[in-house]
Amino acid sequence: MALEVLALRGLGLGDLLTAVPALRALRRAYPRHRLVLAGPSALAPLLPVDEVIEVRGPGPVPRTRPEVAVNLHGRGPQSTEALRATEPGTLLTHGIGGPPWRDDVHEVRRWCDLLEWHGLPADPDDLYLGEGDRGGPVVVHPGAAHPSRRWPPERYATVVAYLRGRGHEVVVTGSADEWELAVRVAGLSGARVLAGRTDLTALAALVRDARLVICGDTGLAHLASAYRTPSVLLFGPVSPALWGPPKQGPHTVIWKGTTGDPHGKSPDPGLLSINVDEVIEAISL
């Protein structure tokens, strides 16, 4: 049986992309091993791994006796116990036998620090998936996992109308559940609504080739970072120092310096304090 390194990251698109540098570090550290990710199987085409086994959340993990198991999911204890149950030869995680968990570190840096604690070099800048031709449309993505991170749709609609009025092609993306939101944002501007009409591979290609991405603190923002696609990113309850794009990339972050509940049921006051003119001024096309 082939030697395996098993990494757990049972989270969504944006969360998973922040672990790409750590996954690449594991690939380098164990070149003769099969690298297996326990996470959402739909994301497999984007990731530098040999196999993805479907896991949502902190486990359980349907695998046994990997040589190395790595907790890239969270601080534990559920994720740690789920990996321990696979009976690995070595378990790399925070807490006992690993570094203490810190709340004040960028998510990309967190997982690189975990590996470096265990003697495995990791580069937090090693997160790029390639670059596109930049000949595509402007991508506007108004949705987010929680209402606290959603800038008002009427403000997005004004930005879309501004872009369309200057002759730019604009597409509005989102999940199937965000179709009505995307239609509100597109309005009568002539922007195409692609919400619910693209799978992950098509969405990634769209972001890769886009001229610009405009969105909040979402998975699409991390895709823009991964492809070095220029972006205007609207941050609200969470500091970009913890979840924002690389400083050296072609990204403009608008944040009012306030924090709040990232899982809140209403738009964050700091996010609401970002006005339309600020977003339009940040657009460089």
C-alpha cells in the first residue's frame, strides 16, 4: 500500500484556498507519499493533491493508518480527534505536541506556521494557481456565506450600472440560491447573471480570466488572489490582516478598521460605512 499523507480541511472554497501553501509544503516534504485531502470533493480540480475524499466539517474521516495526518481544519478538539481515530503514524496539529493556537495570525500563515513548528518549511506566498489572459468581463459577486459580510445589493447595482455605462462587460455571479440577489444587482444595466449557472471549474476559469473582481470577504476573493486577478474587496466584520489578499498582489482592500461578528444576521456596520463612491474610485480599468 502506498504511503499516505492525510490532510483535513473540511471547509469551503475560500477557507480551503488559504491552505494551498501548506498543501504544497506537504508535497515537497513527502515527495514519495500520496497526498490525500479530506475535504469537499468538488474542489479537487483546484488543489495540489492526489486525491480528495469527501468530508464536510471536522470529521469523521473515512481513512485508516496514514503515515502522517495533518490537521489543517481548526484548533480542535473535534478535528484532532477525527484524525487521531485514523490511527496515523504521526499527527501534526495545534495544541498538545504542536504550536499553541493564535487568533491574531493570518489564516494562510497559520497553517504554514504549524508545519514549520514540526520542521517542514512552508512559504505563505506559495498560493498561486496561475494567471489568465485578463480578457474576460468584470466579475461582481454580491453574495457571502453570512449576511454580516454582504454589502447592500442596491449599492452593488449602482457600481454595476457605472461599469456598464462606461462600456465594460459585467457578469454577476453567485450560487443558485443567490439568483434573485444577482438579478437585483444586475438590474436593467445589461449585466449577465450567471448565479447558479456555473460549476466550480467554470467559475474558477471566469475569475482567472476576468479583468477585475468586485466582492466582499468571500471564497471568490480568495480565487482572485490565487489567480492574481485584480480585485476590489470590501471587508466588514473581519480584518483583512487575518483573511485578506497578499499585500503584493493587484488587490485593493476597502476596510473601515472595525470588527464584528463574521456570522452575524445583518450587514456589519463597518461594511455599511463603505459607500459607492469609494468603490468606484478604487476601480482601475
